[in-house]
Amino acid sequence: MPTTSPDKILITVAPTGAETTKADCPQLPTTLEELVQAAQECEAAGAAMIHVHIRDADHQPTLDQTRLHDTVQALRESTDLVVQLSTGGSVHDPLEHRLKVLDAQPDSCSLTMGTTNFGDDVFSNPWPFVCELYQLSQERQVVPEFELFDLGQVHALRRLLDTYGLPYGGSVHCDFVMGVPGGMPGTAPALVAGVAMLPPEVTSWSATGIGRSTLPVMLAALSMGGHLRVGMEDVLTLAKGVPVERNAQLVERAVRAADVARRSPMTPAEAGGLLGLGLSRSEK
Ligand code: KMH
Ligand code: ZN
């Protein structure tokens, strides 16, 4: 992995997540129309990839196959963003439903490297499930993004690559998800430790800090040449008492911070190159 800061930065937006309710946050994009509009605004602001969780007609998290498929199609038709579907879903989604997410043929999928206490809940990712999902991503030619909530999960990535080889496309992209109650803290020392443990096969990494760890993690990641994930899945305020009104505000802030580090946002096509997306959209 390069040790110097690259000129370009991959900004991923995670606009919705599965944890915040529409009632608590009416500006959260939960309908397909709202999601598409948020995606277009975020792309215009500098995002190159979108990490997608969808909701049902009652704004509840769902992994409904038809909705997933329609969402991928709608995002492809209305943006150039790399479309990454969450296979994490919500803490209540059964593992077998999470495996079916790949049927919607996204460009990329999230793949969490182990079980994590998640607030008062448990985000379940038993090893056999991780292996099955990984092999499925290879078979279906979907590029995984390895989600790392804890240092043990970085170590588990070594085990996965040793056992099953490289992902489809040959690149290995990770995302540190920090500051979840139950996972690693969203601090610079934790990020330094995580990056130091990454297997040499890793070609790129990004980081995001949940809640009030958002800014420390963003600044630490920039200082280390990492990429960024931002969005209302991870944080709902711009500052204390200032709610996020649009996901694009978070992308705009990331672009400004990256500019200070003399880095400019990657286009979706450049992101596709970084991530090893093999096929053009028209071929998928
Ligand atoms: N909603 C969390 C339980 C992912 O998208 O893959 C899991 C999550 C990770 O957000
Ligand atoms: Zn997610």
C-alpha cells in the first residue's frame, strides 16, 4: 500500500442506514425518490460510491428483493455512482436474507468481518456466514468492501484472504467503521493500530466515525492518506445542535477537509478503477 497520501480521495456516502427512524429524522432519505435525489446531490458534491440500505413503505429497514433490485436500477439510471448494497442490513435481519442481497447484482457489497456488540444489540457475523458471503461475492462478481468494526476483524481478514484468495477484481478495499458502542473507539490511535494491522494485500481503505467521532476519524484518516465514508447512516448533526438537513452537506464538508489535505474527489469511474470493478454497468 502507498505510504504517502494519494492526490485523489474516494468519498463514499452512506445516506440512510438502518438505525435511525423516519419519525426521529424526517429528512432521512427513506423512499426511493428521496434516495435518488440524495444520491444525485451527493454525486454532484463529490461522492463516487453510495452505500445503500433501503426501507419499506412504512420507512422500516427491509431487504425486500424487488425493492433492492429496483433501487440498484434507479441509482444506475440516475447517477454514475458505484452502487454498494449493505449486506449488514439491520441487526434484526436473518443471515439467509442478507446473503440474498447479492441477487440484486450491485457493483459492490459490504462484508463485515465479524460479530460486534452494537449498542444494546448484536450485529451477528459468524465466521461461516462471512465465508459464505465472501465466496458468493467472488462467484457473483461483486466487489466486497470489508467493514472493520474492531481490530480482531482486521486479523480475521488475513484469515479470509489466506483461505479463499483475493476478491473479485483483485483489489482489497476496507472501511473502518469506528465509534460504534461495542466496537473500536473512533480515535486516531485506534485507526493507526488498525491500519498497521492491515494485510499487505489491502489496496485501499476508508474510515468513518459514528456520531461525535466523525470529525476525529475524518481528520485522522486524511492525515494517513485514507479515503472517507460520510453520511446520515453514521452522523445526524453537523455540530452540536445543528442537524444535517441533506447528506450532500456531509459530502461537501468531506470535500473541503480533503482539499486542505490537497486531495480532490475521485470520479465514480476512478473509484471503479480503484476498487477493481471489472465490468462496465452496461454489461451487468
Ligand atoms: N446496520 C448495521 C447493523 C453494513 O451496512 O454492512 C450494519 C451495517 C453494516 O450498517
Ligand atoms: Zn451500513
